[in-house]
Amino acid sequence: MTRWPDRAPLGGLAPRRRLFVLVVTAVVLALAASVAVSVGREYAVPPKADPLALGPVVLVPGFGGSTASLQALAVRLRVVGRPAVVVELPDGGTGDFSGQAAAIDHTVRDLIRHDDTRSVDLVGYSAGGVASWLYLQTGTTAPAVRRLVTLGSPLQGADIAAAGGALVPGACPRACQELAPGSSLLARLGAGARPDIPWLSLWTDQDETVTPPDSAALPGVRSIRLQSVCGGILISHGQLPTAGLAMGLVLRALGTKPLPVPVPGDCSRLQAEGVGRPVLVGTS
């Protein structure tokens, strides 16, 4: 009877060496599976945000990327028990908005991965609101976002960006160019469906940077002109993240109730809530 050679891969090994190779192979495969699961969890699309889960708040600065402009609001949010993170934007917040949206995506991914976060709220100040809008259309982690508030954001463009690009092209970097009314970015954002989450846009009619100021009043988005709540109140563009009225509205908008629809009688109460002053019973 002819005896054929053992063609099994390990057939020529001694029993002990064969056992050793099998054990090492099993360990390597187990490690590979563990890494695959880890990578899958890191980059998987998160489940849709729980509307009742109050998670951390991600704050997105405006053109120039100054995180200092949002520190007061971040502190106020932390005082009421909401962890707050200010995004560090690439290129000092002057580069293209796709890079800024990616930075938001990275920040949210870190929160989901490390803190077991079930939902995230977004606050975009000035051009940071445009970056947040783009992120909601393109970000892998966007389903984890529960609510959005924008502060003085040029959602329909800013005349100053168009003027800067026309008069001094070299002085208008990529983000500035993309904020010009009618830019390809704004046209693409405007043509898309609005994010399927509660979105409140706050703006002041004394905005000297975003002109016209009602560029922040985007069709299909709840918007509030601050002077309609506190008649004659003086709030400039730079004061939007620190004004008591704006902060009070942000706190209410990031709760679990429907977005606020304030009336003039709410003026003093909202201001007090924003800066953390006690509200006397019987006052507005």
C-alpha cells in the first residue's frame, strides 16, 4: 500500500512544536480580532442621540479660532452641570470649513469613545455656526448631536467677507472666501435639508461683524433677535457669547423642553439665569 506524504501544513513538525505553533497562532488571531473590534467601535456611526440625555456641550469658536471668546459660556455651562469642551480649530479658524467640520467630528468622537457619551450638544459662535452646520451634514459622529445653538452666525453669508475678497484678495483667507454670500459652500448647505434636530439661532441687530445681522435668520430654523426679548438692549457681535440674555437662552435651548419662545416679559429672568443670579419670586 502506497503511503503518501503528509501534506498538512504542520504535518512535518514534532508534536510539541506543532502545539506551540497552534497556541501562538491562536493568540495572534485573538489580538487581531480585539484590534478590529476596537477600531470598529471607534469609527462606527453612533446611534441617534437620546433627546432626554444631557451630555457634554461642544463649543465651536468663530473666524480666527479664539477659544477665549467661549470660556465664559463654557464655565457657565459647567456650573449648571454640563461638561463643556471648546474645539481647537485648525489653521487658526481661517482655513476651509471642511477642515473645521472634521475638527468638530474628532472632538465628538473623543467624547463618545472615552466618556461613554450618549448625546452631545453643539454651540457655534459666529463662523463656528457655519462649521457646525457643515459638520452635521458630513460628520461621521453627527447622529450623536442632540441640539444646536448658533450665535450671530453668518448662515447666509457676510457682506464683509465679500468686500474683503473683492478689495484685498490676499487678506481674505479660505474661510473668509467661503463666507461670502452665494459662495459654493453656503449654496450647498442652503440647498440641503436642515438638520433633523432642534436648532436655535440667536442674533443681535447691533451686529457690526456679520452684516446684515439677519443673515443668522435662516429659513427653516428657529431664530430669535435678542432685541425682541429685551427691547433696546445693547449687544455687539463680540458680546454674544457673554451677554446674560444670550447665555440664558442657550441654557434653556440645551435643556429637554422645546426650544424657547421668549416674550418681552422674560427679559430680566433670562438675563438672571444667564449670569447665575437668583431670580426673585414675582419678577419677570
